[in-house]
Amino acid sequence: MAGKSVSKSYSQEEITRGLIAMVAWAGKATDAQRSLEEEGLTVPTSTLRSWIQTTHQEEYEMLRNKYAAKMEGVLVSTYRELALRSSMAQRKAVELAEQRLDRGQDTDPARTAAALSKVSTSATDKMLSLTGRPTQITESRGMNEILRSLAQKVPGLVVFEGEEA
């Protein structure tokens, strides 16, 4: 006779631990299960998924909201670290590109120049943004102001009604 799997019952504390693990691992049941097992609690991934999707969905959402600020803080720290590491790697890549160019070993200098231009543009934009300086120039002159400016630069190009060229 084929055995039917018997579902294990979990205490409220175990369910809460499972839900918190799912919050911590952004709903990734495999990672949550692994971390729970390291803490001595075995819960199948299918059970964890079922808890957050149906049986304990409200509690899961409540925990997600409760820990949202903490999770966002972790994200900010992570992205700050990634940005710094990426910046250091870009610096190394630029130095290597410069060395290859200096030695005449770059097989495609135009491509390297284009790539370095993108890095420069991005780095400049980020630096301006981080230092609170504008990253765009926005002009807010009206049509008459623009035409008058053109008329001053190129006499006779633009004639306004009632004025002679």
C-alpha cells in the first residue's frame, strides 16, 4: 500500500520563524529553508511557499511591513558597497586600458575610447548627483526671448513686427 505523506504540524513559534526567514530571503523558499535548517528547524520549501501564499499570508505581509525599513537599510548598505566596489573595478579597467593604449597593444582603440567615454559620462553624472550639483541644464526662456537673442547674434536674421532690419 502506497504511503500517503503525513503533514507535520508546526508550533506558532516555528511558523513565525519560517515566515521571518521568508521575509529575510525575499520569498526565496530554498534559501529560507536552508537558513532554517542551519538553525535546527526543518520545513519543506513547499510548506514555506504555502504559508506565504495561503495559510499565513496575512501574518507574512505583516512581518514584511514590520521589517521593511530594516530590509531597506540592508539594501542601501549593500548597494553602497557594490557601487564602491564597482567604482574601484572601473578604475582598474581604465588604468589597464590606458596602459594598453600607451604600449600600442589595444586592438580597437576606437572601441576603447567609446567605452571610456561612457565611463566618464556616468562617473561625472554620479559625482554631480552625489555632490548635490545639477546633472542637467534646463532652459526656461520663452520664444520671444530666444528670437531676440538670435536677433542680437545675427543682425537681420529675425525681424520683429514694427521693427526694421
